[in-house]
Amino acid sequence: MTQPIRILLTGASGRMGGEVRKALGGHPRAVLAGAYAREARPEQGIAAWSSLGAAPDFDVLLDFSRPEALPACLALCESRGRALVTGTTGFGDDARALLERAAGRIPVLAAANFSIGVAVLERLAERAAAALHGWDCDIVELHHRGKQDTPSGTALALGASVRAGAAGTEPRYASLRAGDVVGEHTVQFASRGERIELVHRATDRGIFARGAIEAALRLAGKPPGRHRLAGLFEA
């Protein structure tokens, strides 16, 4: 029988970290090798960041922490020769450069959204942009009032897909924060007399945790490089 993939979770005490821990309970193909957060929570089996270097062996590090934690996560993965999947958003140029360098030595996947539907939406946005040269493009995202980064990482990823489909097309962004909305993204293309809207709505935060675990399962054993979520699901 194939051994389950061992996942080391960082950012374990956060909203997404909690969903991942829940989704890993009884998972048929993955186990939680260890859980880490800024502060230890022994009652939940979560250790402090300061002990990350002594983490048990793992196959994939799944990161839902903060941008400032990325160097430590990458250093651990590179020293162990393990893959990194990160859903942390808000990275600056320095962090993105670190990811690029690490991808020369380990498999790396950075995604703002682990929904399979959003992965498909990115592909659709790219194809639509390629067919609609000269049309206006707007990306509108709606999230719960506690989300801090604007535009959302998913909105920026969708914008990158639009630019990949039509070089020179620069989307405009609008961000809304209200209530407990899990996430909603609209990619709108408009021209004289007509408009196309591509919409994805998430109603269950668990889809992101399940998608992230599936991404980790598929990334384990892949060669070094920057991998895309849509590419893993299409493989």
C-alpha cells in the first residue's frame, strides 16, 4: 500500500490552518507531520515557529502563515529537499525573488486560491482575453471584512491570466469587504453594446483546504521548478 504524503503545516492556528487540520483528519492519502504557528498551542498540537528547524520529516510543507515567515519555510524545504506549497498572499518583490531562486532546487507552488473552480476560471480569463482584444477588463472581488490585502491575491492572479492572454491589456480592480463572505471574483470584459462576465463564488472555506491538500499530494515528487495549480490539476 502506498504510504500517505506527510504534510508539515505552517500558519496552523489561522483560519485556513484550522481548515487544513480539519481536512487532514482521517484523510486517506495524507497525514499531518507537524503543525506550527507564531505562538505554541500545545492543547491543539501546534508548536512555535522557533522550533521549526527541528521539525519532523515531511514530504511537503504547506504554508498558510505570513509573508515574513517565507524565508524560514524555504530554508527548511531546501535543506531537506522537500516541496513547498504556499497559499500566503501579500508577498513583495523580495519574497517573490526568494521563491524563484528556491524553484531552482525544489518544487514550488505559490497560489492565492486553491479552489479547482478558480484554477479553471484563470484559464477561461486567459482565453477570453486572447479573443477579446481591445475590450475593457475589470476584476471585482468580494471578501469578508477581516481580509486585509487588496486587491486579493486571487484577483491579481486573474489579472496575470488576462495579461497572458492579451499582452497590453491591463485590468482594473475593485475590492469590497463585507460580512463573512468567503470569496467572490468576477472577471468582466466589456465593449460597445455587450459585456461578458466570468464569476466564481465560494461558499465553503473547506474547498480551499481540500484543494491545497490535493495540490500538495500532486506536487510531492515533482521536479524542481515553479508549478501552477491549474497545471497540476490538468496533469
